[in-house]
Amino acid sequence: MGVGLLLPEIIACMGGLVILTERLFSKGEPERKDAAWFGASVLIIAGVAALRLLGVNETAFHGSYRVDDLAVYFKLVAVVAGAVTLLFAPDLLSQRRVKSGDFAALVLFAATGMMLLPSALDFITLFISLELISISFYVLIGIQRGEVRPAEAGLKYLLLSGLASAVLLYGMSLIYGLTGSTYLTAIRQAFSVGEWPLLAGIGSLMILVGLGLKIYLVPFHMWAPDVYEGAPAPTVAFLAAGSSAAALAAVLRLFGESLTGLSGVWLPVLLILAVVTIALGNIVALPQTNIKRLLAYSSIAHAGYILLAIVAQSSAGTAAVMYYCFLYAITTVAAFGVISAFAETSGGEIRSFAGLARRSPFLAFVMLISLASLAGIPPLAGFMAKFAVFAAAVQAGYVVAAGIALLLSVISIYYYFMVIRAMYVDEPVETAPIPCGWGTQAALLIGLGGIILLGLIPWPLLRLAQEAANFARF
């Protein structure tokens, strides 16, 4: 059964290899969009394989890999983020002279790492999964050859991500030296009884720092605005929706299940950083004039909301994290789908959205719903996600932190509606209609339907998240 548990990852990885092989034999032929759509189909098949694992609770490969409902849930988040991104990506990539086959293969390899990461039950598997994701994004961010900004963004991500990996490894080595094991189950048992040495607390904080860069945790967020602005919109959509969700799954495994015995050290730090992350993300987003930088600081703020639920250290908090990640992935991909179709070619400045509702009512409506959901406006999906997070924090006794987060969330309404005002109130600079390929239209319809339906009917997904959270223990 061990190989069967890896079937979603095998399908995604083999799909990437097939695309690379086809690229070798089609050298010199004109670029087609088929590769990206083939990649989306592969991810859908991988998603079906993952769905078949719901209800399974097994470990494999000598206890280093586990499939449970929590892992399957985050595998589905990676599938949705990758598949929808590959639907709208070719329209922009063809304009930027980027081979969609190269892009699709890298997305599939990154998705493989994202599906592996939630199932990792030892440090080695966890680190390899993280590096598979990171290496794929090094290339995806700078995939536009000959362009300065993407190359600069890719270099920044490479340097900071490499530094974070080094800190993460050092923290893991301290924990390994104290426990004699890289397995999360053994580490949990080692710290569940008796007193722990000072180095154990330092190791846990270093692991938090290493993962902090992946989840936009302040003060390790400095790469996000530049990478968001410089990288192509499809890359940013997949990075924001898929990579951060996978890293949060690793945080849940490590700090929610394995390092609970050290919570006296890392829990107060994480609580403070969560509130600071929410504050900085929302406040610094206010003066932004570029839509991608605005959404970068928005992502930082949303990471803070999710961390509040992790701090709750409860099944309700875990369920809130899972629910939030799925809804945030759909909403973010929809927003960047609009940016890819329109704003990416106009510099990404918010003023370029002026009169968008008259030039393309469909694009403007999708952006309106996406931004309103990110702001937490009922009855959209974002409202239920924030409600679940704040409820989990209050139930855990963090009433003051939840209150501060709620007040700071109100600030976000201003900068989101600043974009909406430009689309529906300001006069357009141009009046020409905006072309939109069928792949982009399909991706936007999926995102739009998900935001509205999961806001009106949230209970099935909430129930699935709650059931997965109840059994997500070693």
C-alpha cells in the first residue's frame, strides 16, 4: 500500500516528466498552449487519486510518510491552485514569449512537493519536499528570460529562501541532536515528558524562522512585495495559493502535533508575530499604488490571520486553518487571473483599473467578488474563513488578539475598495474591449463559483476540515 499512498504525487511528477520529454522532441516547433492544459488535466487526475485516499489513516516508508485526511485536504489545495493557474497561464505566457511547456512542467514538480509536504513525518522528507517546491519557484519566478525584474525577483527569492533553509536545517539538527531522531512521532514523545533543555527551545524557534519566510511571517516577509511585483502573475498566483498552504501544513504538523511540548517557548512568540504580521500587512498595504504589491501585503496580513488559528492549538483552530487555506487559494487565483488577463500588460498600477467595468464587465465583476471576499464581506467565502479563525482564537482564550485582528481587518476594506472604486467609478483611459481566452474564462468562472458557493454553502467543506482536524494526530 506504500506506493499506492504516493499515487497523487507519482501522477503529478510523471506528468511533468512527460511534458519535458515532449519538449525535447518538439524542439523548433511553434509553441502551443496544449502543454499547460495537459498539465491541468494531470493535476485533476492526481486530485481524483487524492480524493480516493479520504478516510485512509496509514503510515508508510518506515514511518516517514503519512496519509490522513489533513494531508489529503492540503493535497487538494495544491491540485486546485495548480490546475486553475495552468488554465489561465498560457494566455499571458504566449505574450511574454515564455514556453508554456516549461512553465507547466515546473508547476507539476512544485505541486508534487506541495502534495508530499503535508504527509511528511520526518525532518528529511519535510526538507526535501520544501526544497522541491523552492527550486521549482526559483525558475518559475525568473522564467521570463531577458527581463530584469523577474530575474531580480528570482534572485531575491533564491538568496532569502536559501538562508531560510539553512536556518531551518540548523534548527532541525539541534532537535535531532537532543532526541536522536528525525521522526516527528519520536520527537513528540521526547518532549512530552520532563523538562527540556534550552537548546530545544532555540531549535524550535529556528525552525519557526525557517518556515516563517515561506508563510510571509513578519519580519521574514521582505521578499514578498518585490517577488509579487517582478514575477509573472501566474507564478505569483501559484506561489500565494499553493506554496504558502503547503508550508502552513508543515507548520501544523510540526507545531500543532510534534513540538507541542515546547509550546512554552514558541507559542508566545508566534502569537506576537501573528498580530504584528496582521498589523504590518494591512497598514503598509494602504499607500500601495501597484496592485501586485498591494496583494503581497494583503497576503502577509492573511498569513497573520491563519497563524492566529494555529496559536489556538485546538481541533477548531486546525479546521479553521484548513478551511481558510482552501478559500484563500481559490480567491487569490481568481484575483491574479484577472491581473494576468489585464493589469499585467498595463504595468499593474491600480490607476490602470480605471473604468474596467466598462471595458470588460466580466473581469471587473470577478475582481470585485475576489477583493470583497479577501476583505471578509458577507456572504462571500472570505467572511466565513475569517469568522472561523476569529472564533477559534476566542475559544482558545485569545480574545484581545482576536479583537485587535478584527479591528485591523476593517482597514483592509479601504484598500480593497480603492481598487473597486477605480474599476466602477473612475473614467477609463482606453475604451477598447479586453480579449480573454477560453482558458482564462474557465479559470475565472471556477474561482468565481467557488467564492460564491462556498460562502453561501460553507458547511460541507467546514465539516470535511473539522473531521480531518479531529483525527490529525499521531
